[in-house]
Amino acid sequence: MKRRHRARRLALQGLCCLDVQGQDGEEPLFDFLQNSKEPAEVISLAREMINKTFSQKSEIDKIIKSQSEHWDICRIGLVERNILRLGIWEMLASNTPVKVIINEAILLAEEFASSESARFINGLLDAIAKKPIGKEIIMSTFTHVLNKVDSNERPDCNFFQFRTNEILSLIHISEPTRPLYISYA
């Protein structure tokens, strides 16, 4: 099993723990990760996935809600909901090809949920990858990233530099499944 897949497995389990216990689950989660018998680099990658996905949970949930008609986020099962969150975070924040992200999400669903869940996740992530994300969701994500830039905490990615009044023009030329990080010019 590849390193990134093992990290995704740990991240999914960690996200489910935090989804149920909230911030109170951080200490048991830390213990779980340390006792997982995975190499340090896998644990580190899983911790990064957990922290970044969980910190953007509300923005990611808006994306899920915008694409899942007749499904409130609370009605989606715990495991499925967190597989979706992890997959969407990766679509927004990594250079991993969308097909790989969706395939990994399907594998996680088959391992931790059911084949029906795998089809649901495949359909929803595929729809999210194909449709542009709503402007209000993008703006909320931009605000989150701008706050990080303002606090001198640079996300681990390349930054496009532009002035804030050029945001909308950049949205139209960017791939909706690739991250668009901004900083002040």
C-alpha cells in the first residue's frame, strides 16, 4: 500500500473522530496516530490532511451542500461525509489529479463503508470536479486564505499574486478543481 493511501486511511479515521467528538477528540486522535505503527512520514502527512481538512470544514460542507440536491449534510453518513471532505480538500489544495483523488475516495468508501457509498461518493465528487464552484464559496475560501496570508502563515502551495479587484477575472480562467491561492500584490 502506498504512503499517501495509508495517510488518507489514517486521515479519514481521524476526521471521523473529530466529526463526532469535536475539538475534544484531538488528544485521543494524537494517541491513535502515534499508536498506528505507521512510519513517521505517513503520520505527518495524515496529520496535515486532518488539520487542513478540519480547519476548512465549513467551506467544504458548503461545497457538498451546493452539489448534493435533496441531501442535507447531516443525512450523509459519518464515513461518507468525511471521505467527501477529504476528497474535496485535496481537490482544492493539492496538485493530485482529480481522477486519482476520486479513485482514492472510492477505495476508502469500499474499505470503510459500502459499494453503494462508493457509487454515491464517485457521483458527488465527479459532479463537484466538473461544475464550477459557486462564487460565494470561492469568496469564502479566498477570505480564509487571505487571513492566512495576513497572519504570515503561508499555505504549502504556489501563490498567484494579484490585486483583490481582479479576483473574478481569475476565477474565470482557473480550473475549478485546482487551488487558487491569493496574496496581496
